[in-house]
Amino acid sequence: MRYLAALATLALPFAPALAAEGEGAAVEPKPAALIADGVPAVPADLPAATRPYMENRGAGFVGWHPTDKSMLIATRFGNTSQIHRVAAPMGARK
């Protein structure tokens, strides 16, 4: 009897996940060009929830401007790489 009670106690936290799995929750379809063996299905709400974290921009130090003391940085907007000049700390890109 104690063994059965211990087993029920361990299985209880997984009950909601097992119940949701049986309902056929909405999942995001895998791309046709991707072979994903053993990869669990992605819930449909996960891509929408993580989209703000995927849309970021970065800039990398390239060097110093040869005539003045401004910094040159490289950025990428869409599919276009660009070089910008920053004349002061916390200054705008030009």
C-alpha cells in the first residue's frame, strides 16, 4: 500500500501534462525541409511568445575613423550590412 501511495505521489505532478497531451493541443508544423527525429512538437503559442526576444539588433566595433576620433561600427538591417560613424559616447549613428 505504501508503494502505491508513493507512486501516486510521484505521478500526480505529471497528470496535467498527460491530460493536455491527450487533448491534441495545437502544435506548430515543422518545415518540410527539416528532419526532426525525436524532437517533441512545438506548442503553437511558443513562437508568438518568444518573437520579441528574436527581434534584436546588434552592432560590432570595426575600427576608428582615420581623420577624426569617431568610432566605426557595423550593423545589419534586414539583408544589408552597413557601416556607421559614432562621434561621441552614447551618440547617434551617422
